[in-house]
Amino acid sequence: MSDLDLDPTQLDRYSRHIIMDDVGPEGQKALLDAEVLVLGAGGLGAPIIQYLAAAGVGTLGIADDDEVELSNLQRQVIHGNDDVGRKKVDSAADFVEGLNPDIDVRKHELRVTSDNIEDLIDGYDFVVDGTDNFATRYLVNDACTLAGIPFSHGSIFKFEGQVTTFAGDDDSPCYRCLFPEAPPAGMVPNCATAGVLGVLPGTVGCLQATETVKHVIGEGESLDGSMLFFDALDMEFDKVEIPKQDDCPVCGDDPAIESVQDVEYNASCAIDVGGDDEAEPEIEADD
């Protein structure tokens, strides 16, 4: 779409956006022109994909290499019984097509690694991280920070979730400003053994989708510089500041990480750790 003209179907579909002063036809046009990459089509990715497609994000990249399992259906709401055994990217793409034909879905059937992430994120306006382990989380942070691409981070565990956005500005922190390295292996159990409340990823994923839409339309305050913690059991939200660290290994004054090739993205995500390339991350935020 090269101008602000929306066809009659779009005027109807997006009417509740268009009548809002802070969105209007210009904001909806921005959404239709946006290119957003969602990493993971699981518990977090499901509501993110669902609401970004409904909002009219015109190009939606979906990266995942897993297949739908029956145990996923307790929380991964874009997949159904008939999708068990299918690739999640295929199931997700079919869901989006059925919800909103305006959306161009780009399927990336792959596991995100340091060898492919730079090409994967290239050209996208915003990245939404719904991945399920520390190794990928740090990889996404480092690649997006180095490329100057804003991204949203979310994670869940049992009854708790956390969300933040990193805008990629000169004065913005990154994930390593808060957590320079992953915790030692085994300190935190994974969701496969501890479980997760089925509705929790819906809340956290919707917050990530909200951050994405606000970024695209250029309205409101983002979570850049802070992290929002949600306790579903006590129904409490808490926000903590994430100060930019001058000695951050990625975005600091003298960064030690200048390429994702500088890090072994295993359990520790430390700089030049070496060791076993096959080491598996110990944390699963959402499988």
C-alpha cells in the first residue's frame, strides 16, 4: 500500500483502530507496512502471532523448528488437535491465513543459531522473542543489539512472567545489562518438570504484542529501560529499572562482543567460554 487509502473491507476490519485518535488511518497504514519477526510459535508466540495478525501487521515472520505436540495445546492457542504432528510454522501460518488474509506470512522453519540469526533478522523492523531457553535469549539479544533492531523479550515459569523491550537506541540498555551471563546450569528448573499455568503465556504474550504495536505506530511509553514482572498467583505487577551499564559486554563503552561468533551460546552464554558445543540450555521458559 503506497498511500493512506484503505479498501472498504480494511476500513471495516480495522475500524476500531481507525476511530482512535492515537492510531487512525496513518497508524493502521504503519501496521500494514510493518515487518515483524516472531521467534517461537509456542506458548508465547501463539498470542503474539494471533494479536499481531489481528492488528494488521502486514508482514509476519515466524521462526520455529518444532512440531505440535498434544501437551502444547494446554496453552499454545493457535494450534489444535488436527495440528498435532505438524510443523508449528505451518500450523501458525494456516491460523493467520484464516484470521486475516491481509497478512504476508514468512515461514522460517529452523532452529535459531549464531550461524543463521543475522540473516534471519535482517530486514525486519522489530523482533519479538518468544523462545524457550537462555542460550537463544542471549543470542537474540546480542544479534539484535549489534544490528540496532528493537526487540521485545518475554519469559514465563509456573505462575510468573516477565516482559521488557529493548529499543536499540544509544541510551537503551540490553538484556546483558541486567544479566551479563546466564545463571549456572541447574539453578532454575525447566517448565517441562515444573509446569506452567496455561493462561500465563497468554498474558505475557499479549503484553509483548502490545509493545510491538505501540512501537510500530509510535505511540505511548515502552518498557525500554525497565522490566515488568507479573505474578499470576497473587495478581501483582512490579516494574524494575534496567540501567544501561557502561561495562556491558554488548552495548557498553568498550564492548567485548562485536559479533555473535564471539560467544558460545550454550548454558552460560559467556564470552569465549569454549567447551562442548552440544551443551543444552537448562532453562525452558515456554516449550
